[in-house]
Amino acid sequence: MKYLIVGLGNKGEEYTETRHNVGFKVAEKIAETIEAPFKSSNFGLLAEGKYKGRKVFILKPDTYMNLSGNAVKFWMQKENIPLENLMIVTDDLSLPFGTLRMKMKGSDAGHNGLKSIQEQLQTQNYPRLRFGISAEFSEGKQVDYVLGKWEGEEKEKLPERIEKSSKACLSFVFAGIQNAMTSFNGK
């Protein structure tokens, strides 16, 4: 059985430590956990490894956020990965910082990465893990906030939350979406 875990983010040094790149951070933690190094490949950096007997591909698209769907579609087709074995990891403004919400399907909620994936896959019915980044910004400052760097208490708690997100994704691979949702949602 094959799985594709895609951490959403933007390529480039200037984005590395931003809230919008938390998907990349989770992808990196998963790859580290299963000892799968990233290599440059089509549409981004790809790590390939095994987790409890299951083949796992971890992708950090280099398409920028609003074209993430191109990378997802390419790798799903290339590796013949079914929709239910796809996990998208993304930031979410509507959740308090560090809150995890795994879902089997859902809308893009205005997120350009999810919008692109939905357009390319022609469905909203794919698993995703939303990582809460909260919405601590004043009117008109959303872009500055999501592309801003983690600060203070967030920065302090981030490693533990990334670790928890990584475990949630690996639970999805091994135990399925329902078990992962029960174990990690809201935690």
C-alpha cells in the first residue's frame, strides 16, 4: 500500500520560518522520523520511505502555494496513489495556534493551496490535516500574518506541535483516518 503526504508551503529561504510553511515543517518531521531523506524531484522535494510496512512518499511542492495541486496530481498519478491514501498538511487561520483538525474531506476555506488541489483533483473529498495558526492580525493584515514568522510562545511550543502533527499523519498511514481523527483532533 502506498501513501502520499504533502506538506504545503512556499519554497525559498524567506518563507522557511513562516506560519504558512508549517506544512513543510510537518513533512520534514515525518521524513526525519521514518529516516527518509528529501531529494530534488519533479514538482518539489520528495522523500520516500516505509512506515510499519507501508510505502510513504512525503512531498514538499516547489510550485508555490497557489499551484500545489499540480504537484499533488502528478505524484498521485505517477505512483498510482488512491485519493483515500493522500494526506495534505496545511495551515489554518480559523483554528487556535497548534490545534490539529484532521478531516476526510472539506472545503478549501479560502486557502489557495487547498483550492489548487481541489481544482486539479476535481474533488474536495481528500484527507487533510489542518494546523491552527490562529488569526491574531488586524484587518487587512492577513497576508503579512500568514507570511510572518512565528513569535514568542508560538515559537516555543512549535516543536511539540509539529511532533504531534507528524504522529497524526503516521497514525493515518498505519491505523486509518478514523483512528487518527479520534486520537488527534483538537489535541
